[in-house]
Amino acid sequence: MDFTFLIIILLAVAFLLRVDFIFYIVYVCVGLYAWSRWMPARGLRHLKVRRDYADHAFWGETVSVTIRLQNLSRLPLPWLTFSESVATELTMGGKVNQAVSLRGRESAGFDYAVKARRRGYYRLGPLRMTSGDLFGLFEPQHGHFPTDTLTVYPRITPLTQLGLPSRLPFGTLASRQRLFEDPSRPAGVRDYRSGDSLRQINWKASAHTRHLLVKTYQPAISLETAVFLNLHSDEYDPNDRLNRIEWAIEVAASLAAHLIDRRQAVGLIANGLDPLQNGDVGAFDEESGRLIQSAVAEQPTLPAPIPPRPGRAHLMKILERLARLETAVTQPFNQWAMTASLPLSWGVTILAVTPRGDEVTCQTMHRLARAGFNPVLIAIEPSYNFGEVRERARRLGFAAYNVSQRSGLEQWQTARGRRQAAHG
């Protein structure tokens, strides 16, 4: 308004004095006024913004994010400041603030990095932009570029050997019952029989002995594995609930990754909540920038089970679900486990990752064993008397392990080594 008043005064003086130079100043001021009013808003409308980055990351990875700005107009953009909002769980230091001037048709790129320190589904952005005229005659114009998301997978602890008892059908194991023969387990040769496939003939051995011989393989049974992840919040110790839940998810991810590496079929069933279930995006926590469950209904809907499948693509699907899962007051393990096992086939190995191996949990595992499954209890909270739990589990027909810290996973390898030495 001050600049408008100045133009009016100059125009009045110009008419009174009839001085051409003053008219010239008035024309310049009017043109500057019109340009300053029109240019900033137009500049933001013709600004193209893109955020380039890998939208999935493993725990501990550093993700590079590039913000690309392109002025689509032939006219320059005198100045532009922008600020990118970054989740506090991902930030690596200073704020992402920049100022830039773009000529007509010019592009610019700005890089920053985020650190995947904790699993979750995070928000990147929004990118807030401000532009204005060179002389500050008008209020700056504001714009924004919407948010994108980044999925951080849970940490995976390498498990070269789980050390579970050999009697457990953990994936594909040798068997005395010849359900089928495993081509990866050669056992020798035998005489050709009518009906044998020509692809099984050992041509080198046949040529040497001068009669047909076919390859034989060790018998095997192929059984699937389902990871049952108990995220019912009331069953965790309230003094260390957050850390124990994160540890349970890490153990589940490690088991799934290990099975997939062995080319086994593995699935995931959890009684937690997925904030993205049914396509309904939850709320992002303002402090951490992490997706959380905004509101829990009286009867929350559990995420759909991920059925057992092999392959790396299937593992990524499991890890993506584990990245988003949140604890809630849903269904207790003893009520949920039997219902969750209904879609599974007979003989499936159930790896139950749950806080503790109390009597109620053991009875539930016993019912799963009686239903024809092969349950394995993996308790993730510390227990000074877990030997009693292990003995109770043995009597009820299933195995039990206490993995309360990362070194516990290594104990499985030691236990297996001792058994192998004993069987010499």
C-alpha cells in the first residue's frame, strides 16, 4: 500500500509540474508495481519439483534424496527459498534449507541424506517454498510440494544355522517316507525300471556298465513355515514394552530371511495392526515422522495373513509388513493362535514369536501340536527359569527357545554344533 501511495503522489506532482522526467518515473514505478505483483505467483506455478530417492531401505542404510527444481517458464525466477521436512528418526544433522535463483528453463538439484535407524513407514516432506519480487513490494508467495514415503525394513540378524532339533520339519528335510525325491540330494544309481523318466538316466554310468542306470536321490518332505508374531501389547512387560516389541519384530524378520535364503516357503501372521490396512492411511507422528495407528476401533481389524511362499520378492513383502506393524490391544495369543492357524495346511511349522512361555502359552502350543502342526516357541523376554519352560514344552510335544537378546541367536548355532558332535 505504501508503494501505491507513492505512485499516486508522483502522478499528482507530475500533473501539477508538467515535468516529463517525473512522468517517466511514474511509468517506471507503475511497470515495476505490475511486474512485482504478477511475477512471483506465476513463477511458482511454472516451477516443477521432483524428489528422487529409493523408497525402501534396510536398517542401517543411508538413503540419498535429491530435490530437483525446474523452471518451465522462459522468464527467470529471481529468488526461491525452500525447506524440506525430515522425520527426526531419519535426520542426519542440519536442516534442509536452501535458497536459489533460476533463469528461464533452468534446472537445479540439491542433495541430502537420511539414515534408516529404526524400522517404520516414514514421511519425507512436505517441501515448503517461498518466492517473491526483488524489491519486497508485496508479501512473498508460498507453495509446497507434497510428501513422499520411505519404508525402512526391520533389522535382520544373519542366521547361518538355527540349531533346531533335526526331528522338526523345518522347511525341506530328509525323511524316511518317500513322498518325493529331492534332486539336490543325490544318493547314487540303480537299475532302470519301466516308467522311469529318460531325464533321470545316468548316461555316463550306463555307458560304463553297458546297461541303463538311473540316478537316485534322498527322499525328502517339503513343509511350509509360518511365523506367528504376537504383538498383543498387554502380554509384554510394560517396563520395557517398546524395546521388546522391536526385538520380536527383528527376530521374526531374521527367521523369515533365513528361511527364504534356504529356498523355503515362509509366511507371516501377526495380531498387531497395520496402519495402511484396507488402504486407510493412518497418522504420521509429528515428532518422529513415523506412521502410527491414529485410532483403534473397539474391534480392530487384524492385517491379512501372508501365506507361505518362497522367493526374495515374497521376503520383501513380509519385511514391508513387518516395517509397518504396530502393537495394540487386539487378541491374546491363546485366543488368536488357533484361529490364525485354520488356513494353514497340515504339518506346517509354526514359529511362534511371543513374549514369554507361560503355562497358558504352552497349552496353546500343545493344542497346535495336537492339531497336526509343528509348533516352535520362541520367547523373547528374559526368563530366569526358562529351563522349566523348556522341560514343560518337551512334555507337551514342542520345542521352546528363549531369545531375549542378540547373542541368544548364536546359542542355537552352538547347540547344534554340540548335537552334531555327539552324533559324531
